[in-house]
Amino acid sequence: MRIIVELKPEADQNLLHVDIQFLMPKTIKYILSKSSVSEEISNSWSSFANYNLKFNPKPRVYNDQLIVGDKNILTLTVSSYSKEFIEYFNEGVLQLKTLLIQNRKFQIINVEVIDNPDIDSVQTKVYPMSPMLSGKIMENQKTPFYYKWNQPDFLIELENELKDRYKETFKKDIPENGVSIKFDQNYLKYHNDISQLVTVNKRKQRAVWAPLYISGDKELINFAIDTGLGLNREIGYGMMEIRAPKTVVVVEKKPRKPRVDELPDNFGNLIEYQNNQDSENKDSDQ
């Protein structure tokens, strides 16, 4: 389940940091504080949900600053497997008219709650709304070791992290079907490098933009769609979506009415009206 909040800047021009998504956890917690949610859920919201932030149209970038005008609509999407959490978040949003983000006021212009589309099969194609990070904390280490997309452990750790989070959340074992995550090989044929350089905890890491196929138990697949994949989801990484298949509209072409100069005469020759007119004009000039 998802809630989509559209925000419009009050000022004509605003300078925001290019990594504005790192500020959104505080905004999400502030919104929850306006609802009747318990403090326990509010403090642990990232275990229930994932979020994505985008501007439309994209703002200009200058010296690590986003130049955001009043035409740049900011869309905050929050997803969760918990319907109760989404209801609390919606309650908090409805208590507000504006949000303060990096000392800039944004008007709340639209709020929409939507369900995820039904999964028709046990294999589902998902698309990233934000880049993914995969890794694990090695022995005697405090920070994760991040894998590159072309390392086998990248997909393995995406699966392991999802399974561990599922068991911790629902306090039960993984369903028999389990889960398998693979890259869309057809996409890789046309994209040599699917990585993007990002900054996490003041260090540069390689995050991944690429569609995936998730197969296995439907409950696990839905859990991945609702809460995201990989590491650092609490700061906006790893959010996924299912896209509706494109419908092809067949437009029947109507025959074009021919112009007069395209019509043949009785002998099958095109009638050159323009040329005849020109010759008549020449004769009259003489």
C-alpha cells in the first residue's frame, strides 16, 4: 500500500541540497507525530515502510544545490505492508497544510492512497524508483561492505537481507517457495553500466538502477515491493514499483482525400494546374 503526497514550493525560487532525500526521515517522523500513532511505531517507522522523493519537472543543479521553482512539484511516496501505518501517516498529513523542508515551505496540494497492483504470477518484474545498494557487515566491522552489481553476491545479499527482514518482522520462517531475485537480462544487453555513484555516510558507493525479476512466494514478493530491497532503505534507497503493461492503441488510418493536382486526366496523366496557371501568367505578361 502507498500514500502519495504532492508538495508545491511557496517561494518562486528555492535552493535545496542535492541530497535532499537524506532529510526526509525527519519529515516523515514529523508527519507521524501529528497522528495518533504510538511513539514505538513512530521511532521504528523505517522497519514498516520505505519512501521515494522526486521532482517534476527535474530542477536545475548548481554547485550541489537544486534550484527549485514554484513549477517544480515535489512528490513524496511512502509505501508499507502495514495498512495501519499508512492510515496513521495519512492522518498526520491531513493535519497539515504545509511542510517545512530545509527551511523552505511547501504547500500540500494533493494526497492519494493507493493499493499495489495484484501479482498475477509467481514471477514479477519490478522497476527501481530509487537506486539499490547491496552488501553486508563483515566480521569485526561496523559499516557494511557494499557489492558491485556485477558481483554474484550482489543479488545473493539482496535475497538474504529480504529474508532476514521478513523473519524479524513477522516472527516466522520463510515460506517454502522462498524468493529469488534476478536481473532483467534483456535490459542488460542494452546497458553496459547500470550503476550510479552515490554518497552514503560520507563515502562513495556504487548503487544500481535496473529492473529485476522477483520470483517465489507471493507474500515475500509483496513484502519486497512494500518495503524495498537492499541496504539504506531508511534514507530512500531501494524502493521498487510494478508498472502496468503498456496498452497499444491501434489507430485506423483514414484514406486521405487527394488534392486536385494529384488527380489524373482521361489519359492517366496528372493535371498540372500550377504549371498551366504559370504559363497563362507568362502569356498575359507578353
